[in-house]
Amino acid sequence: MKFVDEYRDPDLIKYWVREIDHLVTQPWTIMEICGGQTHTIVKHGIDQLLPKAITLIHGPGCPVCVTPVALIDDAITLAKTPGVMLCSFGDMLRVPGTKGDLLSAKAQGGVVRIVYSSLDALKLAQANPDQQIVFFAVGFETTVPATAMAVYQAHQLGISNFSVLVAHVLVPPAMEAILSAPNCLVQGFLAAGHVCTVMGYTAYEAIATQYHTPIVVTGFEPVDILQGIYRCIHQLEVGKAVVENQYSRVVQSNGNSEAQRLMADVFVTSDRQWRGLTSIPNSGLKLRPRYAYLDAQALLPANSSTSDCVAPAPESDCISGKILQGVLKPPDCPAFGHQCTPEHPLGAPMVSSEGACAAYYRYRQFRV
């Protein structure tokens, strides 16, 4: 299959590993920003093929993993509210909050439906006028256009029983937060190709310049990852720091202008707490005033909303914050594989399909 088989070609993989080996002259540390890239790296053993001088660390590239505990708790409360149907991506059902998780809420009588798109939730609202349908809107810029379209259509069609619990977050502010942290180890980034498909990559240019850090927009297949690493190391070796586009078969510099216009019409940026990290200015989205009546926060019982909390709830024995920052890797966690498993996760990175802990548990057999 074009653009799949050729980017998994063993001979090409060996070629790029050799090219990287010939290129590197000193230690370098590179962070992939997307959980999908993390899973490719771990599944195919890309980090184990590279020269020992190259260290790959895993960033906060999973929106499920960084959704704050407070919003998980709000979703659980909504699911248990009479007359409300909470619609969510399947990944979110096992993510622990302080009140359990959505799967437990469903077992206790809450109404939770798995959907594949915000537009699926909108159709449920049309088909169930006697219920309030809430879509738990989670994701980076990749999924924001679909949420924006659902909100826009609900507004245009006058669908009053549809609302969204917004948990969308933005990648560039998180990259800046990582680079400005005192314990930052990152010397180069592999940027998320699907995010840049929507947003383009011009916003990354200022980051590369300010922090003198090369950023390579990269795809998700093994050859993509190796080409992105090669380009990043080449810049590091010659002292260069610019944005390059390895994923040119999909990504254009300015992204999808129609999607961006729709996003800008529906949403405005806001400060956002990132689970396991910190509150990052202008790293989240909220509905613009004209669409604010479609905010699911209005359905929460009085004084029950915790979504504005700044301090994250403590997660006992969970070091996911350090993993999401790239300071540690999943096997460094003493709870990994015994106290913390996909069936009984202590933190979100173990249960999300893009979480780093889930990748190591699934592909590396790091279990006790």
C-alpha cells in the first residue's frame, strides 16, 4: 500500500539507521511530541536501532494523558446526572479521576456512549430530543475542527440539547513550556505531523529561533521517524535551528485554512491545566461568547464544577508528570506493570492508546 509499505521497508529502515550513525559525532537528545510517534518508536524498536549517542524521550503528546483530573471529574458528574448522555472517545473511559472513571460511572448507572466523532454525538442529540447530549471534546488541534463543526451546526440548526465539555489543548505552548523548564533535556523536536496538517508549521518557527532548537515536522511510520531524526541531528551537528517538514506528502506550511477559520470562529484560546504538568498560558480552548450556551459546564449541579482548578489532584505512586516531561521513562516507575496496568491504571499514560506507559507495557514486555 503506497505511503504505508514503502515507509516500513526494512531496507530503507537500515539505510536511514546507517545514515544517522555516520552523521552523529556527539550525544543528542530529541523529543517526539506525539504519542502516535512514541508507539511507532517503541513498537518497531527504533530507539534500540539508533547509535547510543542518540536519546529519544517521549513528550506530552497524548491529549487523553494531559486532560486534567478536574475535567475527568466533571465528565463523571455529567454522566451520572439524570437526563444527560455523556459521549466520549473510548480512550477516556478508563482514565482515572478523583471520582473513579467513566467506565465505573457507567457501571453505576451513568449514561456513557462511545463515539468516533463529535458529529456522531450531534446525531444522537437529534435522535434523542428528550435527553441532553454532551460530547467530551478531547484532543490536540487535530480534532478541534470536527468539534467546531459540531458546535457550529448545532448553533445553525437550533439543536438545544447538545453541548460540549471542552478539553482541547494546543501543542506550541506546551513545547515552549518544556523548553523553558529548568530541567529541560530537549535539544530537538519531532513535531506532530497530523497537528501540522491542520495548523501548518509557521507557528513553530518563532519557537525554533527563540530557543535555538531544531523542529522537524514528522510522520508516523518507521521511515518517517528515522528521516525526522536524521534531519534533526543534521541541524544539531551544524548548529542550525529551523523548522523542516519531513511530512511534505501531507503537510503544507500554512495548513488547512478552512479548518483554521472554523476553529477561530467557534473557539478562543485560554489558559489550561495539563495533567501531570502545570497550568500553561493560552494552551487551551474555550467557546466564544456566541456559542457559550453550548458549554456543558452549565449542566453541572451548582458548585460541583472543578474545571477551573489550577492544582492537579495528587496521583499516588504515579510519576506520569515526569514521564510526560521526558525526565523519566515508563520502566523507571516503581509501580509500572504491577500496581499500574491498563486494567488498573494509576495514571492516564498507562490506559490511553497513545500513552507512553501503554506503549512500553504492550510492546516491551516490561511487566513484573
